[in-house]
Amino acid sequence: MTAPESGADPAVHVFIGKGGVGKTTCAAATALHFAGRGERALAISTDPTPSLSHIFGLPGHTREVRPGLEILELGLEQVRRMWDERFGRDVYAVFSAFVDVDYPTFVAFMTSVLPGLNEEFMVDHIRRLAEEGTYRPIVWDTAPLGQTLALLETPALLGEHLRMAPRIYSRIRTSGEGRESILEVLRRWQGLAEACMAFLRKRVRFTMVTIPEALAVDQLEGVFGEMRSHGLGVDRLVVNNVVKTEDSEFLRRKAEGQGVQLRRLRETYGDLPIQELPLFPYELRGIEGLEEAARLLYP
Ligand SMILES: Nc1ncnc2c1ncn2[C@@H]1O[C@H](COP(=O)(O)OP(=O)(O)OP(=O)(O)O)[C@@H](O)[C@H]1O
Ligand SMILES: [Mg+2]
């Protein structure tokens, strides 16, 4: 298991897991926990259908939850703008030499078709925020797994783009200078991918969120494997929706089934801190409910 930079507090806490297991709830509770310690915390979401403000029980586009805690929901549009500002004109300058396409279409195409680009720029944005140091910590609420894991593939994809580039560009009759500039842009992309991976490995604390149901537990193994293959470790496991009251036959049987999965989790991931979060009889939403979750997650 990797740990964030030895000695230093992780700059970013990220919550990953399959759809609907409680990532946003845990992220929001964690942000409240840190904000309550007098720090300036930021809860940021890179889910294309974000729900942070909903979970906090606030109207969309709210920035300040309370003094010391801000939220930011990064949409596709913002990512597109970020990409545009940092790389768009450079790449367009080269492409427009041989493809007749207007600039907005080009940006929309690049940011929607090129796999991993959005994720890459989200990681890059969070890395920059962490380096600025305005917020400590940053709590990062991600989209369900498939999309999040895509971001880990980005360096490999960029490597592939780099491998292809000389072949493509050597056939294009641009001046030597034009060829030089596109290779330069691609080299910068690779540098960026490496910086993003280093950031994920050293400054980010990963919490895996799951529920004690067979399917969710089955799927965990693959996710852990995928993380390991990228040199990333999970620091903690949160098991959410655990039935703690058994005052009916229904709940007793539910708890029994969950018990089997909880034992599996403890056997397989016993080397990790495992935190259980009970299933509440109501939807965990709003500051009060989240504070209760925070007390349980950070006893
Ligand atoms: N322990 C709990 N008890 C009761 N309700 C919960 C609990 N944890 C989460 N919820 C509720 O379950 C719903 C899903 O939780 P949440 O949005 O945090 O999951 P998610 O993993 O972020 O989902 P998505 O993958 O869609 O982003 C929310 O309405 C939340 O209020
Ligand atoms: Mg969510």
C-alpha cells in the first residue's frame, strides 16, 4: 500500500466506489469534519451529474456551506474551458494546418472524443488547487468507478498518442517548425500525465466506499487490482449502509446476509482500517445528518 508523502498530511482525500454506495455522503461528512477543526476545506466534485450541494441540502451553485467550507461542482463545460486555456490554441494551431475545422468545434471534439482527457484535466485542476495551498484539505467526490478508473489509464493513452504522433506528423507536409511544435505539445502532455500520476500517488489519500452486499464485495477485488497496477494504494475502507438494529424479522435477516459480506471484507482487507457506517432510517442529507456521519467516520 502506498501512503501519501511520509510525514505530510495528505493534501487531498478522495472517495471512490461503485454507484450509489455513499461516496458523496462520505466526502461531504469528511469535509465537514475538517472544516470543524478550523481549517479551510474544499469539497470538490468531478461527477458529471454532481450531487454535493444536494447532499448538503443546499441550492446548486452554492459556494460557501459555512465559514471554512466551500463546495465546487466541476462540470464538463468548466473542464472544456480549462483544456482550452492550457492547450487548445497550441494544438489547434497545428491541426488547423491540415484539417478545416473551426475552433469551438475543434475544442468540443477534442474534449469529448479523446478518451481520458476530461479526467486528466480534472486531476490536473485538483493538483493545482492542492499546490496553491489555499484549501487544506481538499475533499474530492468522484463519479462512479468506471469513469474514475478511466483517469488512471490516461498516461498510457497519452503514451499511445505519443507513439503514433511521429508517424502521422512525418507524413504531413508542415514546415519543420510546425512538426517541432506539435511534438513539443505532446511532450508537455506526457509531462502533465506523469505529474498527475505522481500527485495521485504521493498527495492523495484514497478511501474505498462499499456496501455489505455480495455484488459490491465481488467487484472490489478488481478495483483494488486496477489501483495496484497503477501504483496506487487504498488507505481505508468504509462499509456503508450496515444494518445495526434488528428489531424485526426483516432487519434480522438483512443483518445476517450483511454479516457474511462483512466477514469476507474483514478477511480480505484486514490490513486496512475498516470503518462501518450504519444504515439510517432516513436519507442522510443536510448538515445535521452529515455531522452525525462525520462523528462516526472520525471517532
Ligand atoms: N448510511 C446511510 N443511511 C441512509 N442513507 C444513506 C446512507 N448513506 C448514503 N445514504 C443516501 O443514499 C443516497 C446515495 O448516497 P450518495 O449520493 O452518497 O452515494 P454515491 O456513491 O455518491 O452515489 P453516486 O455513485 O450516484 O455518486 C443518498 O440519497 C444518501 O443520502
Ligand atoms: Mg456521488
